[in-house]
Amino acid sequence: MVEALKIIKAMQSGLRHLFYSRVTRRYPEVDSGLPEGYYSFDPKKGVATAGWKGRHYLEMDKCTGCQLCSFMCDEISNAIIMVEVPEVRFEQNKKSLFPSVDYGRCVFCGLCVDACPFECLHMTPEIRLADYDRKKLYYSPLELSIQPAVGKPSYVVGKRKERVEG
């Protein structure tokens, strides 16, 4: 008798939920509905700007090559590798060292962004990074410096107004 009551209660619950509307969204057919901002961190205020944690965006003109992003990543996933880019020279980055990211290893935690004292590393809403070739998951500093078409930079990104598309 007790077993029959349990079965009836389970069937009641199933039938009740049959008439509720769906809560989840059918990604990628339906948009997520979330704001399309970048995730970035202001070290002076100690506050993060809410946003997606997708592909990284590197502002090379602000990067000093301090390697703090790489140090933060070493203990977690070892996805950030500092590489020398001799064709790119900035006065603040004498050794021309810039971060590159291996998305085959990245766990998208955002600690590299939080560690950057110069606010030059951000995470964008570009989340479709899957590929069949592992080599295509490695992004060089020059590839990271290309601003993705998806999303709008937060007010923290570069302390600039939104860039004019043209």
C-alpha cells in the first residue's frame, strides 16, 4: 500500500509539471537574454564589472608584460603563456611580452582579468570557441587584441567611450 502511494505521488508531480511553461531557453536558437557586456576588473576600486566570461580581449597598448595574469593562471589551468611579439613595440612594454591563451586549457574563471593591475585584459561575450582542431584553440596576443563583434565594452574597458563602428 505504501509503495502504491509513492507511485501515485510521483505521477501527480509529473502530471502537474506537464502544464508549466518551460524555464530554460533553447540555446542557441533562442537568445540568452543576458546583457552583452565585457567582464573586467577595476583594481583601484576593487570592483568587477559584471559581464560574460568568454574569449579574452587584450589592449596591447596598455599591457606592460608584468606576467601577473600568467602567474594567476599557473596554479589553475596553465592556459596563459607569455610570448614575445617583436613586431609590436610599446614604451611601457620594453620586452614586448604579451599573454597568449590556450582555450583548450582555460576554465574561464577570470582570475587573470582580476590580477591585471593595468586593466588591459578583459573577457568578452564571445563564447562560441569550440573547434575540432586543438591548434585553433590557441590565440596569440595579436588575435586577442582584435575586438570581437559580439557585445559592447563596459565603461571600464580602456576608460574610453564606445568605439564608433565604421
